[in-house]
Amino acid sequence: MLKIPGYEGGPLVEGGAHLDDALFWPVHLGSCLRGEDAQRAAFGADWDAATRLYQVLSAEREWPTFSVALQSGHTIHVVYRNFDGDRGVDYLIHHPTWPRAETLAVDDGHFMGPGLAWPELLCAARQPSTKGVGDPNSRLLLLFPALGDAQLPDDAAVALTTALSTLTWIEEPADVAGMLLENQGQWAPAHWTLTDSVWINDGGHSYRNPGNAFALPEGRLREISNALNAGEAKDHQTSC
């Protein structure tokens, strides 16, 4: 049984087998596919099959969990939290020296986030790893629902379109990529700024906005910022 320090709930099970299912990705991105047009473009004639897959992913008996290891030694855990009446997807980050994992974002009816800026998402996706999820396209789509960035670069759609083309059966991946980037997470896209060498945002529901009473401590914000940017990103448009 998988364990994440400080994370209450379970049973956590390795979800890697789902990554080879082309339908997993539109289901996972579902909260960012708002409106009938977006859902029709993403699911096509596979709506019933997608519904059955969601039922598997949200079953109380197993909580699919995916791990994205970073070169800094941190790991982002994506957990399908399947409490009866309290289902959602939690985006956590942990380092072996920490007593407990910290929450980056929560994708559910009581959402919290964003947890990532676009350069951080791209950087985390492209970091090589022999542990957990290794494929860059899978890492990109897996972490995408934690994104919230009001200052997307012009080529953001290219990376997302490539991932959708590679991993899904979506007929018009460029159109769906545009819809995803327009909506991003459930929160309003945040503005990110580099303050005292730490990337923070102005999101009213974000743990990475030090202006919020529930924000992560300064030391954690700095360490998370360095891990997600590989210690190198000095400009908002810069990515690994």
C-alpha cells in the first residue's frame, strides 16, 4: 500500500496503468473542459466509456495515485481522493526531509489553487526521472489541472497540443488545447511575480499567495519555487 507522509486517507494504489488509456486524459482534464463544446470535442462518441472510467477512478476501495519525481528530490503526488461525498483530486508535494506533504492544489467543488505557473508546469514535465511517471507528455497533462497563469507564452498551445495528440484519440487536439488554456483550473488565472527570488501569485485560493491566511510558510514557498523551476527560471516566460 502506498503512503504519503501526513496525508490522511486511502487506500492509495499506483495508478500508472491508467496512463496508457487514451480516455484517461480527457477524464482527468474534465474540470478544465467546461461547456458542451469542450466536452464534445474531448470525448466525442466515448462519453459512456468515459463515465465508466470515472466510476473506476473514483471508487472508494482504491485511490489511484500518480507520482512525478523532480530532480530536486521533491515528488509531486496526484491523488484521486475518493471519500464518499468528498471526491476530488489532490496535488501534493513532498520531500524526504519533510514530516508531511504540502498541498499545491485541490481540484474539486471546494477548489484550492492554482499551484503552478506555466513555466513551472513545463519545467516539471520535462525533468527526466526513472521514478514514477517518466513520460514528459504524461507529466504535462497529469499536472495541468493545477495550472493557473494569466501570462501564458505564445507557444503554450504547441506543447499541450503535442501531448494531446500523442496520448489521446481527440480528433482536433489543437482546438481542445486552446479550450484548456482558456479555462485552465477552476480558479481565475493568477498573475505570478518573482519576489525575493521566490515565485508567488495573487490567487485568492492559492497556497502560494503569501497574502492568504492559509498560505504555505515562507521557507516552503521558497523551496517549492526552486524545485518547480529547477532553480533556474528568472523570468516568467523562461522554462526548462
